[in-house]
Amino acid sequence: MMAPVIRVLQLVLLAGIVVLALNLPEVSVSATPLSFPLVRTVKKEPRSSIGKRDDYVSLTSSATVAYLIRLQIGTPPQPVEVILDTGSFELWVDPTCATAATDGQREKCELAGEYDPRFSSTFTDRNTTKHIAYGKGGADIRYASDSIIVPGTDSQPLQDVMFGVATFSTDIAWGIAGIGHGNGFNIHHNNLVDELHTQGITNSRAFSIALGSQYATDDGVIIFGGVDTKKFVGKLHQFPNLPPQVEDNSIGPWRYWLEMNAMGITKPGSTIETRYTTSGMPALLDTGSTWSYFPQRIVDELQMDFNATIGEDGSLDVPCSLRSEPGMVDFTFGDLTIRVPYKEFIAELEPNECSLGVLPRSGSRDRAILGDSFLRSVYVVYDQTNMNLYMAPYAKCGTSEETLSSEPGAAARFVGQCSDPAAGGFFHRLYTSMDIWWFILAALILLLLMLLVLWLLAKNKEEKRGAYKQVAGGVPASSSWPRPLHQIHEAGPKWHGSPAVPVAASTSSTKASTSPTSSGGPVSRARRPPSPSWVIVPTTRPSVVEHRRLNAIIDDLDGMCKPSIQNMEPKIPDEKE
């Protein structure tokens, strides 16, 4: 009976090993994740300068918060800070600080560093110029090639990277590091993401970003070629990168578009989400935009739910006290819902002056731009190699970086190690972090183990039942083990070493009889108990525990028989008698 069950278990375990081998992420030895922190800076400027965002370039000079990375360009290296932007695809430096929007931005622009080609021995002029237009302002650039050291690659600088050097710009305080779709998509040369892959720093054209909370200055991190499993909750949900969308009546460039199915709100004190009608639309993930942009009807519904007042610039002004309320703004993508807390969705522009992180978007087509007011609550993997996007709720519980391979769907196999107190406990986190096939395999193994236990219990019960039937039927003792009762009595009262003891014997009491002795006196003699007609014959040899129990029974019988044995001693009459 055991052999078939063991064979089935072996097959199940073998199938599990095969599944593990097919589903474990590929680990590369040729490249490791390249990660470095994002520098969060606040750009103070008049509220009147907040304007609408251009459809084509994912940057607005009115952003109140910017996320920067530090590069070192040229030989010897010259440090330069640039804004990280997933909505554009060009790297350029050296904005004209004198034309920045405010005095504060001019000061930060001057502190951000400047690249001077005259002081680099590895500089090459490409003799090509370009104008990049923004919704407010723009930049004229001249292409150059030089070595660039990205944080984390100090021993392996990127060689001959093509980028732009601004000859003039307006209303821009920092250069731009565009990490959107580059060569073969929007431009005809490698951008920063392409060079990291081409020069062997990363295994694929993929990277992940966690912006972190707006109240922390050191939570943000970008990892080229890897993920940090201690920066998100549950599994990474996979979404296809949508093709270029219609922007301003024409097809725009390749961007990180995905389908947003619904948007809504969960008010404080409620567990029921209120979804906005016709809120499904393509959405762009854009770290270069502080605000999120929606069609006017969505902004109107947000205004009513928050009881907001409309500012002169179109912003939705709300009391700053709302940031401490436990409400959520909900964004649904397939089977994933990202819940953005009020405290991350509301920005304080001036002391005690707060606004929702949204603005209305112009245009007749339904499109959404999800900026930092959304991205602070989500962990995103951008995979240009396989044209996929991956998202999971953001959390921070340490650091554990893993390498991303170029295999399709590789990011979906990583599971976040952080827990979400609002997720419903351990089993809910387990469910959300595992693929359905793992559940099926685990359920099959558990079912087989339960069947095995039930079979063993049934077998044990059947053996006991057989033993009881033998007792009831009076099975004669035909073997040398266990020993019959009369043999045990003949062996004397020391039965502790006997391998078995019969549990049934004659209940007749031992009576003393009197017979004459050689001296003529009466002698008391015990009558030997009659031999039993049957004993128990177990079908299997007892275990150690059963043997100990049998010895305990023997001890009890030994104690019961000692008084009878003492009565067998001859009684010597008193001399006086």
C-alpha cells in the first residue's frame, strides 16, 4: 500500500522542482544592479507660475519638487546634477541659469554644476544642433560625446556617450536626464539607458524607480538593471507598454503609457471606494512632472469630493489638515489598485496653503499623466527590452537588490518583502505575492499529505480491529512468541523480560490445600493456576512504546501474584501448639 503513495509523492516533488527551475529569475554573473539615490530638491516659485504642461515633453518648469541624479562628465570628471525624467529620452546639461524662473532656482542652478568641454581631454564635438521645446521655455543644444561616470560605476565609466550641451535655455534650472525610449524608438543614437546596456553595465534596458515619500529626502532610489524587493509589497504586476498615443492631433513619441481602468476615492472612515464614471483611459508614467493631469471631468469630481476651491492657476486648494486624514485616492490597473494616501496626494505650496496634486489637462482625447503625486506611492519597473511595465504598492523595509535578466517577464517573478498593515494579514500578503500555479502546486501537495495521513490512520485502525477479533475468537497459542501463560508461571514471578504477556487468564482464585508432611504436620500448598486455553497473538511485533506498555502490565500482574506466592510458604506451627 505504501509504495504507490511514495511514488506519487516523488512525482509531485519532481514536478515542483521542475516548476521552480522554470520560474526562478535568471541570475547573471556578467552584470550587477546599478543603484544610486535620487536627490530630492524643492523648487520654490510663485503659485502664479504653475501652468499647463506641454503634451510632448514630460517636464514643467513649474514643478515644486524635482528628483536629481549626479553625473560626472569628461576627463577629469566634472560633477553635474540633472533631473531624472522618464517622459523624455535625451540627456543634456548646462542650462542658462540667468533665465531661470526665480532667484531661488538661479541659485540652485549655479550650485548644480557645469560641464565645460574645454577642460575635458575626451570631449568630441558632433557638430549637430537641436531645439527642445517645453510648455514653458526650451533649450538649444549642441551634441557632444564624452565619458560619463554614473554613480556606482566609478571603476567603469561609460565611454563616448552622446549628449547635448545647452547653448541657451529659458525657464529651466537643471539639465535633463531623459531615460525614456531611445535608439530605434525616438532617436537615432544611444541614450543613457542604451549605453548602460551596450557597454555591459546592465543585462537589459530595464530599470526600477522608487521616489519615496514627499516628507523624506533620502527615500528615492533608481536601479538600472535590477529591482529592490524591500521597496514594495506583494508581487510586481505586469502591463504592456502601449504604443505611441495621439497627442495634440498627431501621433506622439514612444512613452511609458499603460491602460488605467478606473480612478476613485476612499473617504476617511469608509472602506468603500467611490469610482468615477468613465475614468478609464491611457495613462503616462512621468517622473519629470510633479503634478498629475486628468481630463476636466475627473478634476471636477475631485473638487466635489474634497470640497476644494479652485485657484487662479486651476489648482484645487484644500485645508492642509486633510493630510492627516486616512483617506485614499485609488487608481486601478487590471487586478492592481494603487491607493495613494491623502498625505502624499496633497502638496503644501506655501506655509498653510495646500493643493491637490492634480491639474486639468487640455485636449479632446482622454489621457492622463501620472506624475510624482501618484508615483510616490508605487514601485515601477520600466522594461524597454520586452516593452513591459511592472507596478506594485510602494513600501520601505530595508534594501535587497536583485539583478534583472533580459528574459521576458523576469520582473514579475520577484516578490516584495515588505508587509502592508492594511492588506489584511499574512495570508492576504501570501496570496498577493504568489502566482496561481504556486497555489495549485501547494494545494496538491497538501492534499496528498492529508490522504497519506488518513490512509495510515485507517490502516492502524484495521490492525487493531483484527487484534480484537482474535481476542474475541480465542486464538490458540501456536507459536513460541508470545509465551503462553503457564510457561510464564513456570518461569517464576520475574516476568519483566518477557516479550509479551497474555491479557486474559483464569479468574479463579488460588486456594490453599492441606496435605501431610514427613513430620506429620499439615502444610499449606498453593494450587497452580490452570493453563489458559488461549492468548493474544499480535499480527506484528510490538513497537518500543507497546513493549513498554506490556512490561507495565507485567509489573502489575507481578504485584498481584506476590501475595499468593507468600501464601505458598509452609506454615510452621508454634511450639506451644
